[in-house]
Amino acid sequence: MSKIYLFLADGFETVEALAPVDVIRRAGLSLTTVSIMGRREVRSAQGVTVLADALFEECRFEDADALILPGGGEGTENLSASEPLRAELVRMNAEHKLIAAICAAPMVFGRAGLLAGRKATCYPGCEADLADSYTAAAIERDGNIITACGPGVSFDFGFAIVEYFCGPQTVATLRSQMQFDR
């Protein structure tokens, strides 16, 4: 079974973290939420406190099949400042394993040099760190990298990750079960 880790930092966008968690877990994939804050309680940009499944320091990511970053201005800056997280992203990309980010968080990939020669999208106004990679698409998949533009596509972001691992039929089933096709 695929092992997926979603990283939480103070200031994350609530829906950009929790909508993908919901979709991915509904698909039966193993997803662990990980706090990089040194405590399990992480505060979203909207003031929602979430209890992460684990602390970064408790995890070994050698078994990871995917690393996911939700956006949010403050959350993205906190994620970007984490050198251990950046090292894991670089390693995963070198191993051609999935890395995914939404909203402002693709800036972390750009700052780490992971988008050279790749297509990516992000929240409007955050594209400077994406340089020539920026496409302005709602969702962009380029090989092992999935990026999304913001809160309005949070569920689609989750579906794109599920499709990466399980294929389009699983996504079609989930979309129907979740009433997206009404």
C-alpha cells in the first residue's frame, strides 16, 4: 500500500489540507499528517487547530511514496524554512516519487530547485518562485509533480493524487460517492 505524508505547519489553509486528506483516505490509501512545528497541534490560517498524526521528528520517510504540502502564506513560509523537509522533497524528487503542493506551497518546490524544466501552477501572485514553470492551470501534473492553484480546487487536488496511485476509475467512483457529479 502507498504511504503518503501530508505536512502541516502553522498558517496552513484548512481546506487545502483536509479536503485532500479526506479524498485520499476514502480511496483507501495510507496517509499520515505530519506536524513540522515540534508539537502535534497545528493552527490553520483560519484558526482551526488540527491534531497531526505524527511529528516530523518521529517519522522515517524512506517508505514514503508521496509528500504533500498544503498552502497558506504563513504555512508555506514555515514549510519552506524547514531544511529537513526540503531535504526529503529533494530526495523524493530524485527518486521520481510523487511530490504535490497546492496554492502558495509550490513555491517551496521552486525555491528548492525542483521545478527546472517542469510545468507547475500556484496561487496567483506566488508565481515568482516558479519562474518559467508557471502555467496558471487549475491543476498541473508533470511526471512525479502535482501542483494546484488554490482552495477552490482542493478536492480536485486530492482526486489528482488518488488518480496518480489508483487510476481514473477509482476517482470516478469517489466523485460519484461524494456527490461531485450531481
